[in-house]
Amino acid sequence: MRKFLVVLLAIVVSGIILAGIVDEIKKRGYLIVGTEATFPPFEFVDEKTKEIVGFDIDIAREIAKALGVKLKVEDIAFDGLIPSLLTKKIDLIAAAMTITPERAKVVSFSDPYFTAGQVIVVRKGSFMPKTFEDLVGKKVAVQLGTTGDLEVSKIEGIEVVRFTRYTEAFLELQNGRVDAVVLDFAPAQAYVKMNPGLVISSGILSQEEYGIAVRKEDKDLLEVVNTVLRNLKKSPYDILVEKWFGK
């Protein structure tokens, strides 16, 4: 009898483990996605609706749809996204997050879904840096923990000023308290479009790929995410690209 109970308990525990996060999300009725909503056109707050929208949010909505649940979006400082994921405050990260070896040590990434690169933004009429090395001796704003932060931090002589939100970084640039902002090309274009006094001074200075991050143990959710991304790339992906980058 005792052996039977042990075996039964093992089967029950095994079943719970196999059920995984996907069953938990379905039972809950909504998918919790973490993002950082100052990174247009990937994620930002719509001025009219006050809702978080963007390319990544549309992809997250497709993931929620595949799971048969609603989407709940949490706006979190970029450097707090992975800690929030690991402490189970969110189910996944959809935040134009670059796949790096360091991040991949603590989270699992989906298949890449977007290729990006870093550029330099300055005020019109100021100096026109073409490379990261041109920023030596200058004060450069970045978002804490981003690829831009990592890239300029490699170069000795650049004074790196870190912010939790890109809106803060660009406000400092407009007010002349920093000399440049380094960030990904697509959001740089969006910020320059919104602020005519700014200009992208460089070409694309790096190449990186974005991925959606999940916890290491959530292999069932990762499988769903990758399936959605593969299905999107068959045609709806181009529609999303045109929607958010074609304007």
C-alpha cells in the first residue's frame, strides 16, 4: 500500500511538472507580458488611448490568442524585466530584447524575430559623430542594461549617463545636458521624427537580433512562442512590419 501511494504521488507530481506554465496561463485566463513602453515602434503608450501598443505588443497578442487567453501588459524598467521574469511576476518578455550570451545564461530566448543595430542621435547643428570612438570625451545617454549601454561602456573615455527610460535620455539631450544618445535604429527614427531638432548622425554600428524571453524551465511556453513566430513569418509578419515600420 505504501509503495502504491509513493508511485501515485510520483505520478501526480510528474503530472504537475508536465502541465507547466501553459496550463497555468490557460487556467488563469490571461498571459502576463513584460515590456518597457518607451521604445517606439516596438512598445510605447498611445497618446489617444493611453494603452501600450507596438510591434512587440501585436506579437504578444498573437501568442495570447494561440493560448486562448487575454493579454495583460506590464510596463517595467528595462533592467527590471529579467528579474521580474525570474520571480514569476510576468510570463515572458517582449521588449525588443537583444539575444546575448549573458542573458541566455539566465533566460531562454525564442527564435530571433527582428534584426537591429545601434546608432547615434545628436542635436542638429552640433558635432556629427560617425562611430562610437567619436564619442570619446563626450557625455552619452543610454538606457540602463541595453545593448547601447553595453556598446559605449566598452570604450574608455566616454562618460556614460544611464536612464531607466529613453524619454529621460532624450529630454537630457534636448536640454543640452548630454551630447548624444545611443540606441537601436528603429526607435531612433521614431524619436527623431517626434523631435525635429534631433538627427541620427551615424550609420548602423552593430548588428543584433531580438528574441522573446521566457524562464529556462518554461519549455512548453517557449514552444508556443516559437510556433507563433514561425506562423507569423508566413505572411502576417509582413503586415505587422508594414503597420509599424512602413509609415
